[in-house]
Amino acid sequence: MNAPNSNLIRYEGLLNSEVRVQLTDLLMAIALTNLGSRGDLKKLFGVAVELLDNAQRYCSAGSVSFQWRIQGPELVIEISNLADKADAERLLAIVASIQSMTSEQIADAFKQQLQDPAFGEKGGAGLGMLQIARKVGNRITADVRPEPDGVYRCTSQVTTLLRS
């Protein structure tokens, strides 16, 4: 395994469907090489893909910044993108809600959201962050900062303990 704080992957640039596919392929190859075959690799990869999907769906302009790194016994996945005010506020609200939930409450909220037939204006069903929380618990943070031109820099971070 790599030394603590070693970056396994970092990407900054535009995120479209083609780039997302190539980035996920690269991420899987790097994860297999650096973390090896492990029982939780699919879960870890799924969290990264869900964050990339959310960034692609809600990015209002500009580039995204994605980072997958090992910090001691933990994997930290971070993504940052520009979003409009409504999406930035929605991110803060869902993350604050998740942070106050137990694992059982997260599972119940996910089931309830599955039964909601409505989709957001950008096509989301509101399941993304709840799906991540089902995998890692409430170890999700969000930071939103205003940028010029009325957009907001949204940074989401997910931390999970790496199983031995």
C-alpha cells in the first residue's frame, strides 16, 4: 500500500460523459493497482462514481476538481464544481440532514426517496448523496463558497475507513 497522504488520482478539468467514462476506467485501474483486490473495492468505486455523476449533473460552468487519496487508514474522495445557488443550497441541506442521521435513518430516507416518482429539473431523483451515505454512513461534508458571476463553488468530501 502507498504511504499515508499519497494521492492515488487527481483530475481537474471539464467533465462530460466521455471524460467521466475515461476517468472511471482510470480510477478503477489505479484502485486495483494501489489497493489490490479487496471486498470493499466495489463500494469505494461506487462512491467515487456517484460523486462524479452528481458533479456532471449539477455543474453550472467551468471545470471540476476530483481527488481520491489515502490518508492513513482512510480513503478520502473529494469533488468540487461550480453550481447555481439553488443547487448549492440543496447540497448543503441534504448533507446537513445526512450528518444528523443514523444508519437506519439513512436507509429509511433512501427507501422513501425511491418511492417518490418526482425528478428534479436536472433529472436527479434525489438519491445520489443518500446512496453514498448508505455505503459510508454520515461521513460526508459539504462546503459552499460564492464565486464571481453568481455561481457557487461546491465541494463535497466523503471519508471512509479502509478495511484491511
